Amino acid sequence: MEGGVVRAAGGVVWRRADRGAVEVLLVHRPRYDDWAFPKGKLEPPETDEECALREVEEETGLRCRLGRSLGETSYRDSEGRPKVVRYWEMTPLRGRLRDPGREIDDVRWVPLEEAPAVLTYDRDRDLLGRFSVPAATPIHLIRHAKASSRRRWDGPEHLRPLTKSGRRQAAGLTERLDGQPLSRLVSSPHVRCVQTLEPLGGARGLAVEIADELAEGAPGDEALDLALSVAADGPAALCTHGDVMQLAVQELASAGVPLAGGGLLDLAKGSTWVLDVAGRVFTGARYVPPPAS
């Protein structure tokens, strides 16, 4: 409490459900018999952001990622004290909805268009009015095209090149992405990944950047963090390896990001997972099979 004002923080947690419908997460408090967004009081010395993430996880069971700030709501609490609550858009990273408890006896995903009728307070309906689903930026996460056999290649592994079939796939990726905007091309340091993007770079006048986060053996979450960072500059193509792509897709699935067109094992050489990034979070992913070789 600062100067007699109770400070709190919370989140408008959202996801895309089946067929792309947007849902928000609401909690029910039996003490007040109300439906609201998850929130709670600051515990010094934590920041508003730390409080928002902690309270949302405690009340819903979901660990979330912060998105855009939605500002504040102000009112008097049940004891008549002035209260200010800061909110952020949030999307789930991991966890499952919590079981009923004493303070929160129900946690429910509610379609966005139905939420105003479920919410108890006008201030929360006003808050929901500030929420908007961010426009998505596509990030094309590509597994490198067909390369020479590991067993037959006697040079350094990172120099193993594409085969003729792989070069045809790389050319096919250029044709497939024709007309789609791209601001950056980022590759694993391995030659086979760089070669997969080079035809696209030549056609677009873009240099192929190198990032260790996409190298073979790198953690999938690092590749996803890179994708989020690159998305700030607009649509992009990233080229990586099968192990990194699989870990990244598994991470997305664990976070509840809807996957379309494929499953966790759809990782063919030259294939693409198109990741939709909106407001610094992933909102969807779509599998695209490789071009003909």
C-alpha cells in the first residue's frame, strides 16, 4: 500500500481456441460471488509486472507471458480503501487450469464476445474494451532442405552442403514465398541452412544473417525467443535443423498454441512451420510441407 492506496496487478489472459475463436480467462470468487479477471495485491518488493504474473498463476494455474499494457482501473475495495489495479494482455506458456479452492472456485475460458455478459463489474467490461487481438506477423521457421548424407560426408559437419534435390527445394521455397513480404532472413551457421535461404536472399536482395540460436543442438525456446525478437521487424524466414524445430513445436504445443496442418512429428526437410506472432506472443502455428525436390 502506498499513501493509503492499495496497489494490485492482473491480466487479461487470452488464447485462440478451435477454428481461431478468441477466448479470455475469467475467475469466480465465492466470497464476493463475482466473475472478474485474475488479479491480486503487490507483495513488496515485487514490481507490478511480477505481481501480475504471480497472481495470474496462483489464481488460474497458468504461467503466462506478458503482452501489451492495458493500463489501470481504480475503485474502492470492500473496506472502502482506494485501489488501483494495473493489467496486461497475457498468453499462457505452460500449466493447467487449477482445481477449485477456497478463494477461487471456478476458472473458465469464455468466448470474447460472451465475456461482457459474464463479467460482474463495469470496470472490467471497460478494461475488456481496451483489449484487442494484435495483428499477426508470420515467421517462417524452415527446416533446411535435403543435404548430403552424414555417413558419406567426410568433411566438418557444419560444412555439409545441400544435394541437388535440396537445391531444388531451396528454389521451390523462393517460388512459394513469392509475393509474401519478408524483412529478414536468419539462418543457423551450418552451410546447409545458409544454402537453403540463399536463393530467397538473392531474389529479395536480403543478406542471410547468422544466429547460433538456430544451430543444431540449440534449445527450442531460444529459437522461439529469436523468432519473437525478429518479428518486431516484420515477417521473416528462419532456417534451422530438425531437432531445433521439433523442440520449438513441442514448446508451442505445451503452451497451448493451436497447431494446424500438422503435428509434432511433421518435420520433413525443406518443410516450414509458419508461426503467427502478435503482441510479442505466439498465437498460432501452421505446417507447410516441403516443395517438390
